[in-house]
Amino acid sequence: VVNPIPVANAENTGPYCERDTISLITPDAGEGAEYYWEGPSGFNSTEQNPEIISVTANMDGIYEVTVTLAGCANTSSTNVVVHALPIVNAQNTGPYCVGETISLLTPDAGEGAEYYWEGPLDFNSTEQNPLITQAERNMSGIYELTVTLNNCNNTSSTDVLVDSTYNVKISPAGPFCYGDYSINLDVDTTGGTWTGQGVTANGTFNVADAGIGTHNIFYSIPVNCGGSDIIQISVFLADFYIDYNTTDPLCIGGSEGSIDFTVTGGNPPYIFEWNNDGYSNTLNITGLSAGEYTFTITDTDNCSDIINVVLNESTDDCLEIPNAFTPNGDGINDTWIIENIDAFPDFYLQVFNRWGQQVFAARHGDDPWDGTYNGNPLPSGPYLYLIDFGKEIDPAIGIVTIVR
């Protein structure tokens, strides 16, 4: 008996990509037929149509099947092609700050490779390494890349972070006058570190440690998009020399005393402040009463010095108030002249008739009374006067008589 050779026709459904399933195929050789497959990496199987799952590139090659029936055998082979998955490794150069350029990266997968990126805000690109300019916070998220080569796809993703930049602003400080003292610097955004000559990490500026000169002081927040700022702080040397001459008030309770200062050192011009309410920008201070004055002298660099000056009280009650005058046009005693009234620069003089009507008023620098009211001569007789000196001095009250 001569038995026919069994049918054997090895085939596969490839080519394949790594991680695919290889399907090996041969026709049904009939009842009782036996099948034996062999292939790369020690593969063998007795199934008619075996499958190999999650294949790797080393499973590429010749697969041979031997079909045995009724003592007769036949062989056939098929070439299985397994393509390696293309290289893919999605990366980015971030994290980024708002306004910067996002750079997406992946290695070159070889000639003929195709790239397809997808990401937030419907982003897509077919470039291997695309750039996204003017980054915004809502561009943060997962960017996925698919690389295709030989009809095989491989994917990878990268997480992109876009953060807002801190708008850091240091408050201006200085200039300062040299001395052993400290200033706490201010900034609108906390969490950063200070650096520079004379400043601690937490923002305490020591004037003596910094020394004379102009210093760059830095503040930065040491995180991504942290932000920074810089200011210059100047420290000046105030080497004041102060001398003065005093003129005491002429009269008891007078306020025409003065002090003439001589100041050298520092950076003129100077400002003089005293006893909480006095102010002058000249070296000659006038209109002063007797007493002790504490002067703070400040230059344009905001450096200052303090000096105490005493004006002595006069022992002369030099205010002479005539009790009568004769405004008759003869050139003698035509006006009511109060001797030394100018020793009281803040005085206010009022004169009243017998009915209480004010007929004359004067302040420092006004002309003396000529015995008229609204340009008309007043009749002879007594008139009441009141002098307010504008200081802690009792007012002067009395009678002056017009004699015609």
C-alpha cells in the first residue's frame, strides 16, 4: 500500500511587531494527522495552528512544520518577520514658567519613522521635537507621543508643568547714615532668601556691617519661577561739626532771640528741626523765646546730629507803652509808638472806644496808630488797649488817651 504524502503548507499572518501574536497556519492534513512546529528561540508546538503571544524581535526567523499521517511525513516552512518597536522616550526640558517655550523631545527612531504628539488644549504635532512658544499655565499636563516605523507603533508620555512667575518687588530702603543699627527690609512676596553685603538671609540689614558705600542687595525665591529683585542701599558717613552763636531776647517774655549755626560735614543743605514743631532750612533761626532748644540737624543723605542750645531770659522789662499821644499834625507824638513791641513778633494789638467798638488793630510790622478810624480822626479821650503776645505771657491791658 502506498500512502499519499500529507499536505503541509506552512504560513503566517505577519509581518508582526513586537508584542503582537504570531499565528502559524497549515492546512488540515486529515484525520489522524500529527503536526510538529519548530522555530527560533527553542520554539516548538504540536498544534496544527499554534499562536505565540507577546512576541519579541528574537522570535523573527524560519518556522518549520512537519506533518505526519499514516507513517508518511511532509515538511514546510514559513519566514516570520518581527519588527522591533520603534524607539520612543517622550521628554520635556521643564518645568517651565509662564511665557517660556515648551520643548518636547524624543530620540530619533530611524529612517522612515513618523511622530505624532498630542496634548492639552488640542495640541498636536507631527514633528519629532516640537516647540510650543509663550507657555501658559493651562498648557500643563500629559503630552503623549506615538512613533510609527514599519507599521509598528510605540507610545510614550511626558508630564509638562507650567507655573506662574512670582512678581517679586523689594520696598525701597535708605539711604542710611553710618552707625551700629539694623533695618528690617520689606518685600511683597515671602519665602525667599536675601543676599548681599550687610544683610542676613531673613532680610535684616546691618548698617555697620555693610559699611560706607552703595550696596547691591538681592532677594530671590529659590523655586521654579520663583522670581527675584535687587535694590541698591547707600550708607553715608555723617561727620558733623556744629557751632553756633546766640542772641538772647531783649525783653522779659520777648521772642526775638536767634541762633546762627555753622555746620560742616555731611552733605548740605541742612534741615533744622527743634522741640517737635520748629522747622527751618536756613542756618539763621529767628523768632525764638528764652528757653532750651533741642535741635536735630539733618543733611540731604538723611544723616543727622542733635545739639542742645539755651537762650537766656532777659531781666529787662523793656516794653514801654505810652499812656497818651497827640495826633495833631505838629510832628511830635503824632502816633502811638510802643517801644520794643517788635521784641514780640507774634503780638496782636487791639484798641477799643468806650462803647467796645474796635477802632484799631495791628500785628508785627504794621504802622503805629495815628488816632484815626477808617481814615477819620477820633475825638480826644481815653481808649482801651489789649495786647496779646502770642506766648505764655499775660496780655497787656490799659488805657491810652488821645489828646488834641
